[in-house]
Amino acid sequence: MFNWLKKLFSKPEPVASMPIKEETKLLEKPCRTCGKPIFYDPSWEHIPNYCKDCKRKYQDEHNIPRIMKRKCKRCGKTFTFLSTIKHYPNYCKDCRAKFKEKKA
């Protein structure tokens, strides 16, 4: 009766052509501000000292702009911009430049 539910939540069987990743063991350390656990991979170049909530709170208190990510509606490329601008862009710099060339 609930076979479709089991299929929905079961992990897919590994296919022979799929490379099997070695499982990375995440380590845990406390946030310097609130003590909430932070999980990290020891192979990372930069290991975080603060949890995401504390980092965001600090940025908001000190008016530090966040870097936002968005996909271009025209080409699908991911681009970044600062959160301090009034109107968030829908198109990447390349697509905006092409549009301005056509308009001129």
C-alpha cells in the first residue's frame, strides 16, 4: 500500500558508472559567540569560527553588505552583487552590456 512512499524516501541504488565518493567525516566546534555547534570538513582552507546566525547578526549590526547570488534570466549564469544596491539585477553584466549595445 505504501510502496510509493518507500520509493520516494529511499536512497537510490548506486549505479556501476557512478563514482562512489569517499565519505568525508565532518568535525564539530562551537561558535565563538553563542556556542552553537559548527560542522566543518577538515580539508577546508578556512574553518569558520562563527555560526551563520551570528555572522549575519554581526553584519546587520555593523552595516556590512552581504554578497548576494542570483541566476541570470537570459543566460542562466550565476552572478554576484552587493546587498546595498536599491534594485537587485536580473541579468549578469555580460547580458546587460549586450542589451545596451542593441539599444544604442
